[in-house]
Amino acid sequence: MDTPLSTIAVVGLGTMGAGIADVLARAGREVIGIDVSDTAAARAVAALEASTARAVARERITEEERQDVLARFRTFSDLQAAAGADLVIEVVPESYEAKQEVFRALDGIVRPDAILATGTNALSVTRLAADSAHPERVLGLHFFTPVQAMKLVEVVSSVLTDPRAVDAVTRLAQDLGKEPVAVGDRAGFIADGLLFGYLNQAAAMYEAKYASREDIDAAMKLGCGLPMGPLALLDLIGVDTARTVLEAMYASSHDRLHAPAPILKQLSEAGLTGRKAGRGFYTYAAPGSDEVVRDALTPLTSAEGGGGREVRSVGVAGSGTMASGIAEVFAKAGYEVVLAARSQEKADAAKARIAKSLERSVSRGRMTAEARDTVLALITPAGTLDAFAEVDLAVEAVAEDLAVKQDLFARLDKICRPGAVLATTTSSLPVVACARATTRPQDVIGMHFFNPAPAMKLVEIVRTVLTGDDVHATVREVTAKIRKHPVDCGDRAGFIVNALLFPYLNNAVKMVQEHYATLDDIDAAMKLGGGYPMGPFELLDVVGLDVSLAIEQVLHREFRDPGLAPAPLLEHLVAAGCLGRKTGRGFREYARR
């Protein structure tokens, strides 16, 4: 185990195995590719030829170096070819039977000092090791796809693993230019342990017809900055693979959030396993294609259908960051905006904040001075809601307190003209409760902007059972005119984004609470393995731990699922006043400004 890992066998040459072989061969290792399918072996060779040809075309390697890489990759159909390997990495289908068969056979083939690694992303490494004649040399080596691009490698130890084996594969991962993260043997490890619960909830949300597949995916991409929406990602991973992973996670955790959504079973058993089959949640041009094509569920058009009320002027109630950001967005789109706060002084300060924001745009060349002046001229600060008497759309962006919002809507009901649309920007409170504070609940709707409003493209449009069709149409039309992306959802806790985001964040806290992984390792795993712009603890500290706790409490009360109960560690930090960046300490400490 102390010898350099210079000759490496890869058993299973599917997408993952071929990617691992590619990375190893480019890093100077002798690679023995083994697969019972000659077609899979030929496909892996062709993939390496194509990727190295692209590297030559981009002048990253020479043709001579390319030929050296190709010469280092040899394929075989018999496990006996692994006899001289220093390390064997198996990436056969995700089942105990298939993997155990490989490990038992390898016991009689490889050298006593060879390391055996499983590429599983959910199965128990300990269980696989226990079936081996030398369990001390068995560990997990979990790469992420596409292997060439993704930096994360989870190095998984069981209680039986020899630390020298862990050190050897950790050095290998570093030599490959990867970021190895050491984790214990638990279903899903770090990245998939957090990712698949989120994917499962998205599938269940779609199955319940709460939102369309397009709106769910757009919401998570635009609202959270994710590279792919959850349903598109399930199609890429493979619906059948996701189901297998979730079943393994549920068997370990007994958390209902990990119990596979029934739609995953239905799609899997129908052979609709995602891109590889040409159809999953979406329909693709051909098996293996990434081109989504129209099917019976595709929206007829992205254009707005009309039928809404005319909106020329907008009132924004509030003086905080969100209120000023929303006012800026409407004014940039050419709407006359009344920005009302509890006092004229607060309203003037909110407009001054907008002026600063616009000045930054001018200094960066994104806006002319004339355009800045035009936008500011459209904004009228007011110290009273009475200024909303003639607006066509009133948007409240006050404190996230139901009593405060209900009081404000009761006042808007008396002040705003008949036919004006009344919108709340709440992120978690029931919109219908605001509507019932008025005598015209059919005119009330949710418009959930994301912070910072000028930059974030998403608006969740939340329709209650009382909202009029023309009001819904009006807000969709207005959202398009302010150059935001509207997604429709019903009036339930968390809407789309927060209902999927915060259980994921809560599960990350539970991982730390249970001493399974560190803050840094979890943040690194989700950024490097999931393509997330921020790790969960970075995000929690930015959002605010008190805000996060409040949202998680609302979700738990609404859905009554024990798995949604806020992690005690989060509750303790909030009780201690450690609320994140705004207080200088949350999950991490920050320098005081």
C-alpha cells in the first residue's frame, strides 16, 4: 500500500468508468480498462480519442503527448487483466450483488498489497469490504460526473480500512488535480447525501402537480444559481440510479425525505430513465442526447397570453433593501413608482439607496447618466400609504411578520382604488391570510422577488384559491415587462425555492451536528461536487440563521414531517445570538466592520 499507484484498473467502462480512465491516463498512469461489453470498451476508447483530439486542437497538449495518453489505456474483457494493478476502481452498476461479485473475484486475482476501491455513491463500503478476504484494503473512491470537469473526490473509509490505503488514494486524487474530501461510510456520503434528498423532494413536488417541471427547474436555477434544475439533473443522473441511491439512503436513515417519490419508481419501471433512454421527466431528441424536445407537457408558448389589467403606476411599501430594490426594478422598466415608508425621512433614504445603486451602474458603464436621471425621476418617495390612492399595482415589502402584513393589507384595501392589484413579497407566510385582511381577496396575489431584486431574475407568482384569473394574468404580464422570469406556484409554505432549499440546508446542519463532516468539507463538497455557487454554511450565514430558522419552522408546521424539524444546532446558535454575517458570527466568525 505504500507503493506509488502507477498501474490502475478500472472495472466498468460506462460514462463514469470511461471518465475516470480518461483522467488517469492523462495524468500519466497506466490504465487497464475492463468491461464484459466490447461495445462499452470501444466507446471508452473512442471517448478518450475524442477528448484528447479536442485537447490537441485547443493546444493544451501536443499530438505526441496525445499518442502517449492513448497508449497508456488498454481494454480487456476479463478481470484477470487486473492482476498487476496497484489499485482497482470498480464502477459497475449500483447493486450489492454486482459489486460483491467483482470484489470476490478480485480477491483471487490481485496482489496482496493492491488497493480495492468502490465507486459507489450510496451503498455501504463496510458491507462490501466485509465480503472481501482483505477488508483493510477496501475503500470508497467517489468521483463526480463529468469526471474531467468535477474537482471533488470523496474518499470513503470504513472502520476496517487501513489508513495507509486512504493516504495512497488521497495522494492520487491530488495528483489528478482533484480535491479529496475524507468521509465516513454512510449512505450518500456528503454530496449525494444532501443532493438526493433535494432531488427527491423536487420529484415529489412535480408529482403533486404543485408546479410544472419547467417552473421547478427554472426556479432553482434562477433563484439559487444552480447549474441545472433538479428534474433535468435527475434525467442526467438516471432516474433508476437516483431511485437506487434514495432507497439505500432511506434504508440507512429512515428519513421520509429519502423515501423515493413514487414517480421515480413509475418512470424507472416504464424504462423512462432519463437522457440515456431518451425520455424521463423530459423528452430528448434521441437516447443519450441532451437536446430537450417538445412533448405533450411542454408549455405551448413562453409569450404572455394577455387578459390582464392595465398597469401604469406601481406602489412599493417598505424602506428596506428589498423594497428599494423592487422600486428600482419597476422604475427601470418605465413604470411610475410611489415608494412609501413609515416616514418621509425613511422614504427619502430608500430613494437615496436607489440613487447609489444606479450610480454604481453608471460608473461601470451599464447605464448612462441620462438613463439614471430618467429612472430616478419616475420614483416618488412618500411618508404615507395614502400616496397609493391611484396606483394600479401595490407591492408590499415590509417585515416578514403576518400581523404587520395583514394590518398593511387592511389599510391598502381602504386606500387603493377599486381594481388595483395588491401583491405581497412574502417568502414563507400564507398569501391568503393577507388576502382575507381585505374585502377584495380576488385582487391579492404573491410576488416573491429574490434578493438583490435588481440582479435576481426570478419571481415566484403565488396564486391563492381566491385570486382572480385576470389578476394572475396581470402579474405575469408585468413580471415579463420588468424582465424577470415568472414561475407559478400555489399558496403553501416555502413556495418552490424555499421549500426545496431549506430542507437541504437543514440536513447540512444535521451532518455537522452529528460530527459526520466539517463545515469546510461540506461546503467544498457541494461547490466542487454539485456545482453550487455557495456551500450551505456560507449561504446560511449570508441569509441569516434567524431567517433560516423561521423558514424551517414554517415548513415544519405546514408539512408536519419530522425530517423538516429544524436542527437543534441551528436553534442553539440563534438562541445565542449567532445569526451569521450580520452579527459577525454564525457557523463561522467574521471580521467586524
